[in-house]
Amino acid sequence: MNSYHQQQPQSVESPYRTLVEPCVVNRLQSVVGAQLVIETTKDTIRGKLLEVQPDHIALQAGDSTFFVRIQQIVTIMPL
């Protein structure tokens, strides 16, 4: 006699956590397409803001696209 036991998938908790800063995200969304200076904890990038997500932005600087975590942004200044 064969018995078939179906296992239920177990939930797996992701170790990845991020803080969402809604005021920063809203402000950045209002300037998509603008030329900005983004100062991060590591460097400063000048370029066009292409996209805003809850945890990162995409910035076009010359021929390169940079993806910067919002938590790493120190200051934002329009050009």
C-alpha cells in the first residue's frame, strides 16, 4: 500500500531588511528626470535621476548607470 504525503511549503524568513523613508522617496519621485548631485556615504555622483524605488535610485552619470541605496544617501542637491 503506497501512501502519498504532501508536504506544505515552510515559510522562510529573509535576512534582508530595509528601512523605507517615505518623505525621501516622495521628494525624489518629484524630481525624476532632473540633474542632481547625490552625496553618499562613500562618494558624490552627478547625473540624471532615472528611477526611484523604495530602497534605491537609478542615476545616469555619463554612459554609466548607478544604483544607489537610499540608506546610503547623505544629501541631494539639484544642479
